[in-house]
Amino acid sequence: MTINDNITVLAGKTTTPAPDVETTSTIKHATTGKVYANELEAEADVINPATSTTTEDIKRDVSISVNKLPDILGGSS
């Protein structure tokens, strides 16, 4: 018997694989609303002595989009 790393077995039943999801991350300044291109740009704004930005001012939002959930109950919809 070979082992397949992509399948999870629970109480003798094979579970469905994790669904494909799309994620979008947004990094922005909570007060000014400035959107940063990446973590490095946000960190540079915090380090910059010419700005009053602190680590508490940086807000990170993550959006997760799932197109179709797997049929976990075995019925049809």
C-alpha cells in the first residue's frame, strides 16, 4: 500500500481535498488610508523619522474568495 499525501482519512472515510481559494491582502495606514505595495513599504514608513507612523497604524486586511465549497454532507444541492 502506498501513501498519498493529498488524501486525509478520518474513521475509514476519505475526506474531500481543500477547495481552491483566492486570497487578496491589503496593507494600509489606518488613519490616512494610504495603501502600501508590500510589507517592506509599510515598514519603511514606520522607520522613517519624517512620518508619525507607528506599527499600530498599519492595518492588514485579507479577503478570501471561495467559488464552490466541497459537498461535505454527501447530498445534492
